[in-house]
Amino acid sequence: MAFFADAPNVIWETMIWGAIILGSTAGVLVLVGIVGCFYPRSYTASRTLETAHSPEEVWSVISDFANTPNWHGEVKKVERLPDRDGHELWRETDRRGYAMQLETIDAAAPRRLVRKISDENGPFSGQWQFDIEPAEKGCRVTLTEQGQIPNPFFRLMFWLFMTPTFYLDLYLQALAKKLGDKPKLL
């Protein structure tokens, strides 16, 4: 009988704690959004790989999108899609299952390759530009990422938990391994 007498108090306390938890969660999300607004929306990052291979050899690897999963551990699957405005379009799925469309917007073999993210509603956008220049012994591959992160929440997470060169380093290290080189990033 005492249980039923205390029922209104238990319900009231449960509602108060629920409101506190809900309010705290909403407050944290608002704070994250506000703080994220102070981080840059756009960024540019660049890394360079020196390799003993010729520009033509490097070009044959980086432009063979279908075979990327065979040498780059971050890429699980690649699918060719119909061209968009005369440009090659590919869907690349990473090892975590996240898929994005990549459009080749410039290809000047064996010197320059530019691919942009063509997903219109993704959490980020941007492009990768490969510049390949001959060197004394082989060539230099400079990979530049120009990214945009419009959502303040994702922007804060990016700047707190990643570096702008993270995926550039992974890609160039995998490329060096594919070419049989020691990764020498500049």
C-alpha cells in the first residue's frame, strides 16, 4: 500500500530527472554547434611524396580507380557510374561503409589529376588535386585537399579529432607501398 502512496512522488522525480537529462543534452548540442561556428568552414592541406618511379608509372596507378581497393586499405569498393557532364564519375566506399561520389574534373596525363566530391547532401565537400612533377630520381607527387565542412557539429568534430592531412598521409603511404617505395612524405 505504501508503494501506491509514493507513486506520485516517484513519477514527479522521474519527470524532473528526465527534464534535467533532456535539457543537459540539448544544452551540450547547442554549445557544440556554437563552438563549431568558430572553426574554419574551409581548409586547404597538402602533402608530397617522393618516389623513384616515373610520372607515367605513378599516373597509371592513381588513375586506375577500379583497382584502388587492391592497394589502398581505406577503400573497400569502387563502382563506375554514368558520366556527369562529360566527366568520369565513381562511387567509392570506404572500409567503414561510407560511400561518396567522386567526379574527375581535370585529367592531364601524367601531370595533373583533380577529383571532387560530387555528393550534394554529404556532411563535407571538396576536392583532391594530384600534381606530378619529374624529379632528379623519379618524381614528386603533391596531393592537395581543398575541403569545406558547412555543418558546425561536423566541423568541430573534424578539428578536434583529425588533422587536415590525415587522409592525404594514408593515401600517399599506401601509394608508396604499392609502388614498392618507402613512404617519404614531405
